[in-house]
Amino acid sequence: IELTDECKAKIDAAREAYDALTDGEKERVWNYDDLVQAEQTYEALKKAKEDEEPKALIGDVNNDGVVDVMDSIMIQRFSTETVELTDDQKYVADVNNDGEVDIIDAMQIQKFTAEMLDEFEKKA
């Protein structure tokens, strides 16, 4: 079992075929445990991959693992069109979750790094 779309498709097809059988036909299936094991193994692989993937740190625009003044500066430079941000960077830069990356986000990061905020204020 591998964590691939092809492998998942095969497992799903086997499950669909098994579920389409009558009760009498299901009784004659000798390798049903293999299907269950494949489903469980695939899900375990999927969970393990999700657990090892780093989660986005809101405010960490430069993706260095910390929220600091450099992230605020990146937003300011983005606001003045001197740098471009990727979609992932824009996501973590929008600390107030208003759909815009702007000077308000930069100010919140500055307040956060100065310990004037315990968490980012979300726009209502």
C-alpha cells in the first residue's frame, strides 16, 4: 500500500465492488480482511503524512518559523509593491482574516512581537 491516488483508487474500487455483492456472495469472499487491512494502512499512511507536514504559522510571512518584525516588513514591502508574496505567504500574512494583506496586518504583527497582543485580532 502506497499513499498515491492510484492506490487509493484501487482500494476504493475494491470496496465498491465488495459492497455491491449480495450477502451470499460476500460470504464466499475469502480475502475481505485484505481489503480492510489495505483501507486501514492507507488511512494510517495518510495520517502520518498529515502529522509530519508543518502547519502554517499565522504571521510568519517569510516562513522562518517565528513571527517577528521581518514579517511585518515583508507586508509593508508588499503593500508598496516592492515584493511579491505567494498565495501561502498571503494566507499567513492576513493575520486579521479580512481577506486583505495590508498595513493593518503589519501593525498587528508589530504589536504581537512587542507583546502588546497575545493573539491576532480577527476582523468581525
